[in-house]
Amino acid sequence: MKIAIDARPLVSGDSVRGIGVYTRELVDAFKKSKKEFSVLDHNFDNIEISKFDLIHFTSFNPYIISVPFIKPKNTKFVLTIYDLIPLIYPAHYPSGIRGGIRWTLNKFLIKKNIDAILTISETSKKDICRFLGVDPDIVHVVYLAPRPVFRKLDTGKDCITPCGKSEIKKKYNLPDRFALYVGDVNYNKNIPGLVKACVLAKLPLVIAGKQAKEIENLDLNHPELKHLKNIDWTGVIRLGFVPDIDLAAIYNLAYVFVQPSFYEGFGLGVLEAIACGTPVVASKTQALVEIAEGAATFVNPDNSEDMAIGLKNLAKSPKLPRTYSWEKTAKETWEVYQNV
């Protein structure tokens, strides 16, 4: 069986985002397990597609055509859909006329050409079946995992980083005790509620992520950003992009990691924090409870006071409900390929 992975997210702006992480880790895990497959990291046509028995498309945006119009007769198509958050909050992720047309085309092309859909949680599977109207039997849940770089570090120096945790603390000018958030600042992330909760809890907030660092340069009148208006950033340390090797140490230094989202398709930061031994406060939303029940303190994302209480009453002896690893992710993904 000749299999190809669409790795174009690795050479686009998605390379440092979740889509890039997924594609890179999946490809690396396949290589480690000695699987035979091809990597397509360029734009390819129907002639090239026809050389393979199966193509796995790793990127999907409801408002951008994400599925080929034509499928060779003997080729199977697998598509990963991470979540459909733009459709859940249309006022904050407006499609526009062209985006709406593309979404209609995507629905048609998925039903016509996609043989199997991979997604990252049961929560996302429900959304996919609801919005796309596809048969649940073709939608397969395969969980993501924290990367090996994210683990609990010893005090002082550790081989995982060029310098110890104390040096990382100095490098980023971090306080002794702080709450950590890692990620984008989209509407569903509930950043205003997080900032307010940390003020109420009297706990400095550290945000790692490119978007938060660039707030002053963004158009906050845009529907996707207007929720960030009137936030008082005093006391919030915005680090911008942080390399994984430093981020692992910052997770270890944090008093607590917070995932305050109104909605998530998964919540990789939660697993990264737990892997680093960092207590986690997370919104009591479907996907976050699904992946971290028993290992996090869950709070109401619509109530900053409740979130602040959660920051003061962290879960003891957290235990994950299941094992997460990229080897497992790759194995289950390959099984989908074999059974399409």
C-alpha cells in the first residue's frame, strides 16, 4: 500500500502552530516505527496523487478549500479535522461571502471524496457529524500527545535545557509564583476572563505565544479580535514565541497552568503541563474534561470568580485517565489507513 502524508503545513505559517506540531510529530513517529510512506511538502496535482493508494490530508479550514476536487479511482483520501470552532462561534469567526461558499464546497467535497476522517477528540467528532452530516462510522478519534521535551525537570541544571530552571527564570524575568497560559488569543480562548481571574487571585499571569506579544499592533476592531479591547495588561507578562526547550522549563517553573477556554477541540497545553508535573486549572468544557478528568481542577469559564477560586485550590495527586504518546497516535492512525 503506497501511502503519502500531506506535509505542506510544515513549510507554511502553520509550522509553529498546532497543525504543524501534529504533522511533524506524526511523520517522525511513522519514521521511528519504520513505516513506508512518502512525504508531500509541496503543491501536488492529480497526476502525482494517482501514484498513491492513500493520501492523508493534514490541514483543514472550513472557509478554505481543503479537499481536492478530483479523486483518482483507486486512491483513498483521509482528512484530519481538528475542530470546527469557527462554525460554533460564527460571530467571532465570520466566513464572509467567499468563505461561506467555500464551506459549502468543502461539505460537498468531503462527502464525495473523503473515505475517512481523523479527529482529536470525541467532542470534535460530535461537531463534525453535526456540521458535515457525515456517517459517524467514518470519523475516527485519535488523541494527540505531549512531546518528549515536555517532562518534569530536576531542580537546578537539567540535560533537557542548555541552562537550568533558575537561568530560564532570569532569562524571561519570571516572578517566583505565576500562572501560565500557552497559546493563541482567539475568542474561544477566553483571555479576558483569564486576566480577570488572575487579578482576583492576586497571581501574576505569564502568557507564551506570538499573538499576545503583538496585541498593540493588531486591529482590535476585527471581529476575531474585538474581545481583546479594554483588557488591562498591567501585571501580565507576555513572552511572545518561546522555543520548546525553554517552554518546558517555564512549565516546570509555573505555580499553575491555566486553560480558560470556552471551547476546545483538544487541549494539548493541558497535557504538556501535566507531563511537566505542573498543576492544571481548566475550563469544565467537554474536550478538556475528556482528556484530563482526574488530573485537573475544573472551573466555570464564564465565571472569573470561580476560576480564581480554582487557582487557589489546585487538584492533588493528578492522574490522567489514559496514556498519551505519539507512538500510540501513529499506530492508531496507521490502523485507520489499513482499514479504509
